[in-house]
Amino acid sequence: MEPPTDTNPSEVDPTYDVKWQLAHTDRLLGFEFLNMVVRARYQEMKPEVLADKIGVHKGIAYSITESIKAKLHADE
């Protein structure tokens, strides 16, 4: 199988870099939600599927929920 003609095979894809993934997780998550709204796909998405789509660990839904809880209860 030939490599794609629009890429240089010696260049490393930056999306494989963990630092890049961490820096862009919010953007990727927002993009997935935007896609769901624009395409009117309002059915449930399992956390594992979402995690796979944005390239993060399977516990991301729990982490996001806990982060929101902490921010909401920070004033108390």
C-alpha cells in the first residue's frame, strides 16, 4: 500500500503527540457536540465512543462531570 501523496512519510503526525492531544481535547470535544447538534443526532453517545472519537481515556466523562461539580461547588 502506498503512503498518501499529500503527506511526507518522514514527517510525524502531530495528532499522535500526547501533548497535542491534551492541548486540543476541549476543541475536539466541542467539535463532537457541534456535529451532534448540526446533524440533529440527539441519541445517547456512550462515554467509550466519545473517548475514542476525541482520543482520550475512557474515564473522560467521569472526569468532566467531576470537574463541573468542583467548579459549581467552589463557592460553597
